Amino acid sequence: MMKTENRLLDVKDLTIEIDTRSGPATIVDSIDLHVGKGETLGVVGESGCGKSLTMLSLMRLLPNKIRVAKGEAHFDDRDLQKMSNRELRKVRGGDIGFVFQDPMTSLNPVMRIGDQLAEPLIYHRGMSRKQARERAIELLRLVGIPGPEERIQAYPHELSGGMRQRVMIAIGLACEPKLLIADEPTTALDVTIQAQIIDLVKGLREKLGMSVVWITHDLALIAGLVDRVVVLYAGTVVEDAPVDELYANPRHPYTRGLLASIPKLSDAPASRLNSIGGTPPEPGRRPQGCPFAPRCPLAMDICRTHVPKLEPISAAGSHRAACFAVEKAREAA
Amino acid sequence: MGAQPLLKIENLVKHFHVRLGAFGERAATVHALDDVSLDILEGETLSLVGESGCGKSTTGFTILNLHRATSGKVLYKGEDLTALDEKRMRPFRRDLQIVFQDPYSTLNPRMTVGEAVGEPILFHKLATKAELDGKVAALLTDVGLPPRFASRYPHELSGGQRQRVVIARALACQPKFIVCDEAISALDVSIQAQIINLLLDLQEKYGLTYLFIAHDLAVVRHISTRVGVMYLGRLAELASRDALFETPLHPYTKALLSAVPETDPEHERSRKRQILQGDVPSPLAPPSGCRFHTRCPIAMEVCRRVVPKWKDARPGHLVACHAVNGE
């Protein structure tokens, strides 16, 4: 298993609750995940699985009525949950860059993009306006925006969706963060633009040596980008494995179902896909026992009463899954 | 499978007239759809793909006369649908249905599932009031929902269940043809697969013809009989699924296919993508000649001036490109 010292981000036992009329409900349940230095982690899950909330909670950006109930999140050996607001402000946008999903609502519509890019540079890196302006031009060139000298004068509405997303990435990268967290940054974009952005991030990662967390619902999209994948279901990590291992040998029935749901080249025309029956539980209304049990083809009695722990299932310990059926398979083998 | 055309679309054009500027002082024309001709064959799934703004949804809307065509014809049962007014269109509406992307905004929140599914049955007088409940129950069963869902309201259902209701409503008037306008795009991966299977089952059972509008090429490859690729309001290529995915001819199709990711990490890391530079130009002022020439890796002088002909490059494989020679 990867040594703890090499971990840039180490989240342990993170639990997030939401206030409802009938009291607090758990929406993220004891999540463990970590990102190594220089590593790219893919966080995969369907809507409502808690993937975005987990990442927002690291920056303490959770919306009202949603809060971290317990757990730790160490970044560079400091607990993000215990930092003062002042310390945290230094980390946000400084050591940790964030790219949000929707560039239309995340960019300030009445501020020129050059000024939005310069803001973190002036705040975090103490640059003068002139230096920040020059760096903003450089950043726009880095993310492949043509004519950056003129473009810094533009307002967000004057740019296309792909261009806006590039600006978001440029802002995330502005202070050369150690960690870039990207929350579905290409979901709203066309495949051709999506491919451009993936290529861009691959190149920048090598150039800047940063770690990346890429949140997505698309297993195909991240196949060539990430080193390791964490699969979330209803607020828990169900599987965690190196990327090649996960696609070649998925162990959790949910991961298997998810991979089988994606149409492949080798499929016969108009053949039926192996879909997972049922629907995911609503956030905050998780069933007792394993949250996947109601939809699971392998569910046993114990799955409906006990929650399986995320445990190593490979000799090296790098492949982990939370499933009673998987455990059994290993013992039998 | 019959190879008879169910719908014949001839030189369909749709322009939207808009006013720009803070006071709407500048008139402009959006060239949403230009000179699109294609046949939709009985029993097939014809998919239209392309980037946002390429006119694939406009094609679906214009075929169904939900947008009035600027010019061109849509022939169904010997009648040109574009020439019909709303009243004369009504009997055809029964045969020609549509399923939209967002199952949240397409269902009336104040109508129960049973009322929503029953409405078209009563409208087209396909059953008496007494038979209605039985019909609705049968339709819900068809789309994989328990009949007791008839008394529920849309807000009580998940996205996938709502989309099943929308499909049941489209099926209610026993249509021949359904336009699926990004019908599965808003759903989660595991639910998408369920709805794809449902659409395939229903097609088999009722001999439906689909016009499937989507941007997810993996899904399109899975369910289509034929695939059309659109770029900026024009058809670039149209071929059988296998021909299009295995031997694409148009440079835009090639670029589009090379951008589609696969669930194979090794293949993904090593593959060389042909990445298109820049964005799609504005449909307000589409480029002259071939509309793709501004981003085309093999653009020639002629591409800037002359609109390429829509021609058979091989039997049944149509393409609009100067660089592709017909046989």
C-alpha cells in the first residue's frame, strides 16, 4: 500500500450530514480516500452519490444545512477541517485549485475574465496588477485560448462554453496549486471540446507536477487520464483500485454493473445492455446495511443488516472493495 | 425489416429570424438547418449526431412540424406535412410522437401519471372512459412500471421512472414513429442502460421507427441501424452504423469518432486523437462553401468557395465532402 508520507490529501472517516425536518440524515458515510503526490485520482459515481459534496467539504464550501459530522481531511499534513478561516483562505485557490462544473454560474458575469484571473494572483502570490495581468495572459495561452491579449478584456458571456471552461481551468491553475480538484469539468461540453480539455489537463499535469482529483460520472472519459479510481455509491466508497486493475478486474457488483451499462464496440448491434435494475437511494434515505443491497444481484442476508467495510482484496492492498460477496470469493479461492 | 421509407425528407431548411443588440436593432438569421435530405426507413433507428447547435434537434422538431419549415418537404403517407396547418396535422400527430430530454419539465406536475398517460388516449378517442384504466395499466406495464403508479404524481418518481412515463405517454396513441430527442442524456449511466433496453424492447414489440437524436456516440453505436452526422445545420455524412463507425469518410466524422473515449485505460493512454481545433462557428454567419472548412485538417481551396454536393460515395453511404470521391 502507498506509504502515508507520500499522500498529499488523506481523507479519513469523513461523514456529512444534512438537516431535514425529521432530524439530521447522513449523505456521505465514513469516506476514506487519499491522493498521492503527483497522482491523478478519478472519483466516479452517479448523481446524488456525494462525490461533489465530499470535495466541497474539503474546502469548507458546503451549502447551508449540510455539514461535516465527523472525520479528518489532511492536506500536506494539516487538517483542513481544523484550520482557521484565515488559514483556509490561503489554501483555497492557492495550494488547492478548484474547477467547478458549470462555468456559466461559477464565473462572475460582470467582471472581465482578466480581472477574475488576476484576483487569486494578487491575493495569494502578492503580485502587482501589472504582473498579474501578464500572468493572466500567459495562463490563457497555456489553456489554449487564442488571442489572450484581447480576450482578458472579455466578459464571460462573450465566450463559448468550451472557452469559459478553459477560463475556469486557468483560474484553478493560476497559483500553480499542488492539487487541482475538477468537478465534472467537461460534462456540459461536446465530445470534441471534452477531448481538448482532457488533453490540456494531461499536458499541464506533467508540466506542473501537480496532483489531480477528477470527479465524474463517466468511466470511459477518465480511463486514459487517471492513475487510480474511487467508485462512490450512495455516499460510501464501494471500490478503490489502480485504473488498469479496475477496468480489467472490477470486483464490486456496482462497479461491474456500471461498466456493463456502458455500450462497447464489441457489442452486437441492438443487443440488450446489462443494466442495473432499480434506482439509487435518495441522498439521506439510505437503506440499512449495504446501500447497494436492494439492487445487487449477489445480495445475501448479511448485506441487508450489516454495512460492509472497505477492505483490501488484493495481495498488494492497492485494490479495496466494500462488499461481503467479494470477501467470500477471496476466502473461497 | 422493411426497407420502405416511412418518411421522406427533401431539402429541408429552417431559418430562425432573430433580433440582436440591446434594443433588437439588428435583424439576423440563424441558419439552423440547411438543405437536409434523408429517408427514414420503416422499422429502423436512425440516429442524428453532432455537436450542440448542429441542428439535430431542429431536424426532429421540423419533421414533426413543431417548427414550421422555411422550405423543403416532409413526406409521410403521400402528404407533405410542412404544408399542413395545425388542424389538418392533428390526425398525423397520433402516428408521430416525440420524447424529450428532460423528464422533469415535460410532465405536468399537477397531473397524476395515470392522467398524463390517459390524456392522449382520450384526445384521440382510442378508448372509452370505461376502458381507460385498463389501457393505462397496460401501457405502464409495457414501460416497466407497476400499474399502481397511475395514482402517483411526477415529483414522487425518480428521473428514470419519469422518463418511462413520458415514453408510455408517447406510446399511448399507438405511434409509428418516435423522435427521441436526447431522451436518455439527462439520466445516470445505470438508468440510461435500462431505458435503452426499454426502447429496444418496444421497437421489437410494436415495430416502431425511431429518430434518435443524441450526442453520446457510444450509445448511438449501440442502438442505431443508420447514423447521420450533422455539422452546423447540414448533413455531413449518412451511412449504416457499421460503415459509419468502421469506415467514416468525412473528416468531421473521423474527428468526432476519435474524440469518443472508451473504457479501456491502455487503449486510451496510447491512442492518438485527432483533436479538432477551435469551436463551432456561429450559425448566424456560417462559413462559405463547406461549413467545416474552418476546422478541417484537409481543407482545400475549393472548400472555401463551393458547397460540397450530398452524394453517394458508396451504395447507401452518403457524404458531403470535396475530398471524398464517389465510386
